[in-house]
Amino acid sequence: MSEAEDDIAETVSAERLRSIVDRIERLEEERKALADDIKDVKAEAKSAGFDVSVLNELLRQRKAEPAEVEERQTLLDLYRRALGM
């Protein structure tokens, strides 16, 4: 490659890198804003008398496959019985 071609390649790579970094930074800002929104909703739920830790468990279960939820519940019941609960 000629020196001019090297300069063009470096410029293109630098522009691509800058674009990627800018996009990542924007997405991280959006993620923080979403996390703040979730925190606010959970605070609202708590002030309405809901137990946030139970809500978190409910959210985990809704994300999981039904078989995973059932297996976890079965193990939890087994462990409770083993502890005499």
C-alpha cells in the first residue's frame, strides 16, 4: 500500500472505532436511565405496600422456563423438609 492508502485506511478505521465507541457510550447512558426508571418503579411498589424482594423473585420466575421454575420449587420444598420447616 502507498502512504496515502495507509492514511485513508487509518482514517476509516479511526472513524469506525469512534462510531462504535460513541454507540456504546449512548447505550450505556440509556441502560443507566433504564436502571434508574426501574429503581423508581420498585420504590413506588414499596410505597404501595408491595415486598420488592418478592417482586424480584416473581420477575426472575417469569423470565425462566416453566421447567426451571418447577425444578427450583421442588428443590426449595425438599430443602425446607430437610430442615424441618
